[in-house]
Amino acid sequence: MAGPAGDAVKVVVIGGGFGGAFAARYLRRYSKGSLDIELINSTNYFVFQPLLPEVVSGNISAPDAVTPLRQLLPGVRVRMATVTAVDREQKRVHLLQGSFRTPQSVDYDHLVIAAGQKTNLDIAPGFAEHALCIRNLADAHELRNKIIRRLEHADITRDPEIKRRLLCFVVAGGGFSGVETVGEISEMTRRTLRFYPNVDPSELRIKIVHAGDRLLPELPAKLGRYAESILEKRGVEIVLDTLISSATTNAVYLSSGERIETCLLVSTAGNGPTDFCRSLDIPLRHGKLPVDRCLRIEGEDSVWALGDAASIPLDDSGESYAPPTAQFATREARCVAKNIVKTVEGKEPSTFAFTPSGALASIGSYKGVARIFGVSFSGLLAWMTWRFLYIGMLPGFSTRLRVALNWMFDYVLPRSIVQIATQNTGGAISRRYAKGDVISIPGQHVDGFYTVLEGYLESRVPGGNGQEDFVRILGPGDHWGERLAAGGGLSEGTLTASEDARVLVLRAEDFRKLREAFPALDDYFDKISDKIYAPSLRNHDEGHG
Amino acid sequence: MAGPAGDAVKVVVIGGGFGGAFAARYLRRYSKGSLDIELINSTNYFVFQPLLPEVVSGNISAPDAVTPLRQLLPGVRVRMATVTAVDREQKRVHLLQGSFRTPQSVDYDHLVIAAGQKTNLDIAPGFAEHALCIRNLADAHELRNKIIRRLEHADITRDPEIKRRLLCFVVAGGGFSGVETVGEISEMTRRTLRFYPNVDPSELRIKIVHAGDRLLPELPAKLGRYAESILEKRGVEIVLDTLISSATTNAVYLSSGERIETCLLVSTAGNGPTDFCRSLDIPLRHGKLPVDRCLRIEGEDSVWALGDAASIPLDDSGESYAPPTAQFATREARCVAKNIVKTVEGKEPSTFAFTPSGALASIGSYKGVARIFGVSFSGLLAWMTWRFLYIGMLPGFSTRLRVALNWMFDYVLPRSIVQIATQNTGGAISRRYAKGDVISIPGQHVDGFYTVLEGYLESRVPGGNGQEDFVRILGPGDHWGERLAAGGGLSEGTLTASEDARVLVLRAEDFRKLREAFPALDDYFDKISDKIYAPSLRNHDEGHG
């Protein structure tokens, strides 16, 4: 298909999930290869999101939950890059690419936005600091590694309080993703605990916290209740009609007032617009890009949107919108592709319509729930249906075969507990503490340089020899750990949150390097330590910093 | 077996590689479960190192190259922790464990040190900053991801110089590990290039640089030559009798004076003692712990060492020592275990003796070289022997089955190019530049806050409107990028190394957070920018930092 200048008409697709990848595939098919199609994504693979909880549990290996976009999309240009802006006047996409993130631009005749949504971690204080998501492969790896690290630590610690905290896992949100995740965590821990001789199964607590009055609101009540009874039989605690009101390094706090000691929280509870969609200067509808019934952004003639990023009306009532599921996204992709081809040919685009045939969820241990063509069923049959349908939806024969074989192995072979090291231990992270939380105790390794972002901390070092304790209050902008983090030392005092607080922690290794490299910073800390610590207490210096 | 106090005799093994894991296994077997055995390792898995190059190429998936230590070692306590010190007086091992790295200690009656070696990156300037190793799973992942990232970038860049650099891969060292690695890189790129339409196979350059006069010095000359001819046929360039004298972000420099543009260097060339072995206060012999012929540390009655960490005499000549191979390590493990059991029983330990039956290496693409029972052979037969022997050595039936199936698949299915995101983009890293290297050009995204560690850089911003360029020289302790890194902006000027230089780069995101959190730092940069930039040039501020 040729544009006005005689070149092939160029379609740029932003996003490589179900919406974007399938749109590119259908565009190629319907245009019979006459369009110039380029897909831009920040990773080089398509994520089969419904399988991510199984990556967490080790049921399938990571490469089997994803497919390289280049393999999936023959005839489509694939660009691994981050989109920074869209200039709709010039019909140009601006992006950063390569290891040095060089700015580049790509021109388009038609633009398809399938950028998805992001997990909204603003739903409660502490989620941004402490909640894990499961949106991509790195998330699934991180969650898996954290669970294994908690079990390894629980097996060797001598402190019963720490052990209790390490062995409590909390999932926020009781929809498909939350139920599948909690099911896989329960399955994984149940099958691996025998390798941890010092952990008794009764010590493990796995909780799912859901705002509604039953799990799986997407399915009929009967199936939600069935999922609940299966999870309960396996020891999962189901907390309904409850929100998590805040989270810290050590605990989550429920709207009921309850405090649960945990250092592993997974959030599947809220979604919101990506920074990219926010940056487009298009007023959002329900946090999504507003499209007309033909999936074109309202008021634009060459910008289209679909999938989770788009608010897609299913009729003219203004009340019914397409749900954010893979099933819908792939149908929307077909509609967008047809409409772009039609538009290029000078024809009128058609409206999107789709009635899904059903919905399914796996809850682990060969149990599932399903509603297909109006029939609800559950148990092994639903689980097998789920598996077979997903194998069918998996792109590529080799992936299908591998996943099928992995699932087959899973019946007979022990579950692996390999912790794939991510080495992601550098940089600045934030942490949240509740009033009274103990952050560091005497004898503990100081893991970084702490700067207070919000709230107050109290540092207390025992005076010794009958002297009073040396107490220091730290507020926003104050810092702690500058000497011990740089020197690799152990704390002599106790650091406590005297109010709810947020801190920024630059890991010890990074801080040490920066301080060594940068004389002004080193001078500053030398000077400030003279100011902070009174001469008579200079002998305690080691304990504060 | 009971100690003097009636408790079971406690044996602590440090290290979970071939030496440590097999020592723990044999200790359990020979003592018939009567010893209390604890193995301490920093990861919870045993790495099957000879398979790591195949993880890089995607031939086998990561979990198949490793086995969880707990699964491998029933009846042995496993502690995931980092050993910090050994108190041989008190017979106590000090360590850090858990996410907060709490100090702990473990007492022993007998100690087995199997801590291995580390890749020595001090062999030439720039190796510490830029060379990758392949010692563990994270290394293999990182190398694989980097290769894929280079191919992705090469496919979309418009700059021929950058493309040439991206498509050159250099391996240092021509022993087993180097040859297997270069073979797998060649195999992987050859099979995946068809997914990168803008990369022509002729543009790819893969080099192996070796100090000796032929590859595989461990094997007879004929086999080394055979490996060379196979690799050359596949387009690998073999550079013999040559050392890499230095490396930078953009190039490696050879002892011949040649400069090779590359941004991917793998080092398999030098090994050295770990920090732990150095810290033991035992004088090292050839960089290793000196043991007697019974594998006991000289002068100690309850500390043993084996594997790559130990210097093991094979006779009394003082000239013949055990080579650092997996074959030897597993035999040494058997000897250590027997000797500890004998010592506990009050018997005399025996001396270590082993004559290996042969050596094998895979060079990818169904080709290998082997020398077994004095017979040298090569090609498909050697490759199949290698595979079968390794499958046999793999611990655990499930791992064997998976690896065998993966290898079978590999004949028929396309190679995956999934880049498993490691998200390891935070923290402070160092980089090395050679005189004249361009570090940042106008319009480039500033990726971090730069502090000069050694050497000098020149920052030059065009004056514009007929004014002179604004030039600033940066020496050790000076910094660059403080405003652009914090603001996410693009450089307006050029930053060049005016001498060989090393810089510390704190990634932009971490620097921004730190600067926002820490008012003193922010003040400092505000003040310094007034000092650095003359008022008349204030309009250029954006370009410097």
C-alpha cells in the first residue's frame, strides 16, 4: 500500500503485549505485506502474562512464558526502545534507544497505541516502596527469588519473631491475577518446604486480602466460592471486605485495624495509566485513552488505541466499555488492523463488537474454575481446559511444546528451589516505616546511607559507664549511616521510627564508592560529624554513623 | 560420630561448587550420617560451571545448569550466607545472613574450605570496569542479555561506526572456558541473525585472544589445532601469542598495538584468590591455600582445603600440583571426606592421588575435541561423548532429563532470543576511557552523575553567536552531569577524555533521588555551579551539567 508520496504507508505500533503484538500481526496479514509496519517496545519479547504466576512458582521456566517479538512477527520491524513523546502534528514518535539511550525519531502515517497500563502503587502508603507486582518477567523472577530467600533465611534464623515475619506472604487483590498468584505461591511453598527442615508447614501463613465480598468478581458467585473453598483447604487465609491501608518493611496494616507481620507483599489490586499515556496531552477517560467505537482516538484521524490503554465503548450508551482482558485485546487488535487497512484504502472503518465465550482461572494444584458458553464448572476439568486453551493461545510451536512438556514433568518431578540471582542490589531505594518500627539494632550490619524523606527517626546509642544514652532525632533531609555504610561496620546503637517515616537508602557499596570518588562529599561528612557529635561523646562516634 | 562432649562431631564446609558440594555429600556417605555437616554458600544452588556457556547461548535454560544444594545434599544443613572470617582458635566461622545481613557464627570441629577462586580482573587496566566473567548464573545471564541487546541495537542504529562496534565480540583466554564460550557465542549469533534483518552476517566479528601459541593448551596440540580450524571455518578470528593490554567502554587494545572497537569483552583469562582466602591469614602458595598431601592446611589439625582454592601437591617434588578442574575437585572431595572420618576415628589420613582418564571440550555446532585413555578424537563423536558424560555428571534425574530434552529440542527448534531483563540498572559503576575517547556528544541522554577517579576529561560547549567555546578540564574529584542527570536532560556539549581516565558513574535515577532527598548535596551543587560557570556564559548552563 502506497502513501501520497509513493512510499509504503507506515504504521507504528507502540507496545508489544496482546494488543500491540497482535495488531502488528493482523496488519501484516490484512495488508498482505504492503504496509510498512514497525513495532516499538521496551523489551524484545511478548509476555504471556497469564503464565507469569507459574514462572513465580517454577512450574514453567521463564523463556516459556515469553516469545521474542522478532520471532512472533515476521515481516514487521521491531525496535527495542523507550518512547518519550509523540508529535501528532508532525506524525513523529520520539524515543530513546541503545545502551546510551540516544534520542531518535520515527515517522508514521498511522499510529497504534497499545501501551497497556501500569500497576497503581499509589493506592496506599508504602505500596510504592514495598509491594511487588507481576507484570513482566523481571517481576516474576523477583517475586520467586524473594520467596526462596525468605525460606532460606527462615530455615537458619534463631529469632522466632523474624521467622514468623519471613514466613508470612500477603497478596493484595482477589481478581484473576491475585487468585492465580496466591494459588501458585501456596503450591510452590507446599512442594518445597520438605527441603527446609527447620520450617514446619504450620508456621507458613499465606493471605489474600480483597476489597470485595468474594474472590474472582469476574466470574459467577458459585465459582468464586469454589475457588475460596479450595484455597482455604490448602491453608490460604482469605480476608474479604478489607483493604490494605498501608505497608512498611515489616508489616501491612488492614482497614480493619489488624497488623500483619510480613516482609513480602504482592499487589495485583490497582491499575492506572502509564506515564507515556499521561504524557500524550489527550484527556483520559477512566484513566484510559478515549477512542470511538472504531478504536480511533476521538478527534484524531490517524491515531488508534486498544487493549488496556484504551477506553473502548461497546455501545453508544456511554456505560459499557471493553474489559482489560487478553481475549478482548486480541479481538480489538483484529479490528484496529482491519480499520487501518480500510482507511488507507479510502473506505469507512467498522465498529468493534465482541462477545466473549467465557472466562477461566487456574488456582494451582490441578484445580481451576471456568465459565464457558454460559456453563460454569470447576476442579480438574476446568484446570485442564485452562491449560489446553492457553497452550493453544501460546505463540509458536516450540513454546507450546516446551510448556506442555514442562507441565507434564511437573506431575512427576520435584519442584526446583533455585534462586536465580538477579544481582540487583545497587542503587537508591526507598523504604517506609511505621511509628515504633526498629530499623537497626546494635550489632547489625549497616546496609546503606539513610536520608529521611518524611517523618522522624530516633538514633539512640547506649552511654556506657553510667553515662546517659546519646540520642539524636532525624527529620527530613537528615542522614544516618554515613560512616558505617562507608566502612562496612556494625551499628552500635538503635535506630527507630519515632513517627511514620519514609527514607531513601543508597546501598552501602554505592555510597562508599561515591564518597571515595567525590572529595566534597567526604569533606561535608567530616565536617558534619564534628557538628553532630559533641566532643565529650566523640568516643561513641562509631555507633552513629 | 560423637565428639569429646558427646555431641555429634560438626563439620562445616565453606563453598558449594564441585569441591564443597561433593565433600559434603561424601562426608555424609562415609560417616553413615553420624557427622553433623553444614555447608555454607552465598547462593542456594550448585553451579554446573561447564554448562554456563550453553546458558549464554540459550541452548539450555538457566535452572538446568544449576541444582539447589538442599536437593543435592539430603541430610546436610545448608546455610545461605556470606562468610566474613574464620576464628581458628575458637574453631568458629563468622558470617552475615538474611536480607539484613545479620552477623552470626557457627562452630566447627573440622572445617573444609572449598571457596574456589575468582576471576582476576587486575590483569590489565579496564578489565575490572568492562570485562564480563562466566562464573555463575548471573554472569551467564548478563552476557546473554548483553549480546542480545547489542544485536537489537545494531539492527536499528543508523550510525555505521556504532554498528561496527556493537557487532564485535571479544573473548580473552583460549583455555576450555574461552573456547567453549566463543563457540557458543558464534553458534548463538549464527542461529539468531535471521531475526535481525538489518544485520548482515558478514558484519559480525567474533574474536578470541590467547596468550599462548595455540588454543586449548590443556589438550594435545593436534586437538587444539582442530578446534582452531573449526572455529575459523565458522568465522571466529583467532589471535594467538597476544595479550589484551587494556580495555575501555569502546575498545580493547592488544599487545601488538592493534585497537579493536568493541563494547563486549568476556574474560576467561586469569584466576586469583578470593577475598575470603586472602583474609584467612594463611600465607598462600601460587595464590592458593597450601595443603599437605592429605589435603590438610599445613600446620593445622582441623582445617582442610580442596578444589580451586587449594594448592595440592601430587607428589613430594614440590613441582606437581593438582589442576583446577571439576574432575580433580570431585576426587579431592572424596579424599577429604575419607580423611576427616578417619581423623575423627583416630586413624591416620591418606594421601591424595588421581590420574584422570581424559579431557573434553565442546566447541559448539555438534563439534568437540577429546582425549580419553590416551586416545585423541574430535568432531561429532567427541561432542556426543562430551554431552553424554556431562549428562551423567549432572546431579539429579530431573535435571538430566531436562537437559537431555533441551539438547534434543535444540536440533529442531529455532533458538530463542528472549532477553531476560535483569533490571540491574541502578547504583554506581566505574568506566574506563582512553585518551581521545568521546564520552558524550550533543543531544545524547545523560545517563548519570560522573566523578573523575583518575585522569582528565574535557567538557566543551559550542559558544554560539560567534562566541568562543566554553571549555572546562575535569581532574580527579571533579564532576559532570549533576544537572542533566537530575533533570533527565540532553547534553549540549561534548565530553572527551583528554587523557586515559577512569570515572565513577552514579546512574541518573539514583542521583536524582539522592539529590532530592539530601538538601546539603543540592546546596553544594547550586553553589558550585555558580563558581564553575561564569555569569556571561550562564545561558550555556544546560550544556555542562
